[in-house]
Amino acid sequence: MPRAGLSAGSPKVDFVIDTGNPLLNRTVDGFLKIGAVGVCKVAAEDAFECLHKGSVSKNKLEETLKNMCKEGAYWGTVAGLYVGVEYGVEKIRGRYDWKNALIGGIVSGAIISAAGNNKMDKVAKDAITGGAIATAVDFINYLT
């Protein structure tokens, strides 16, 4: 069940989303957490740009908000897809190991690349990259 919290000092806000389906719960959790990272990335980049230029306009704020939504949705979709595929592979295989991350990364990388109308060689490279990154992260998490 996706659970998140926000704490800034002593007050703390927790919220829980329960869809009733473990696969959907994990997918929503991945979407929300990594989508928030995408939103923060755009906010930080555009805040730096505004400070560097020394000016802020209404158009820039509207563009920033639009980009925050777009990047948040993109990053969240990528994470939700990966988490969902990895969980599905785990349930099918009946094991929790690095191979689930590898398969999840390969499938996610290929689907995301293919959705971008890339050629087959680019889709294959992105699938390999997705699998390599997901497996590396899994190994690093195992070490720490």
C-alpha cells in the first residue's frame, strides 16, 4: 500500500492510497514518488534560471508549471511502468532477486523507447540500458 509522509519540523502529514490491488498499489506508489522527483527537478532548474537572469515573468511561471506537470507525468509513468513490471515478474517467477530488476528494466526501457517512435536499434539499446541500470541499482541496494 503506497504510504508517504511529509515532515517539516514537528508537524507531520501522512497519506495512504489503497487501490485494493498490490500491483496497482506499487505502480501508483512508484508514479507518485518518482513523479514528485521530476516536478522538483523542473522547479529547481527553472528557479536557478530565474535567479541567474534576475527576472521572473508570468509567462515563465506558466511555462514552468506546464513543464513541471509534463516532467512529473513522464517520470512517474516510467517509474510506475518499471515497478509494475518488476512486481509482475516477481509474482510470475515466485522469487525476489536481481533478475526481476533486469527483466523489469529491459521491458520498461523497450516499451518507453518504442512509444517514442524510435527505430529498432535504438529500442534495443534503450532496453539494454534500462536492464543494466535497474540491475545495478538492485545490486547497490543489496550492498547497503
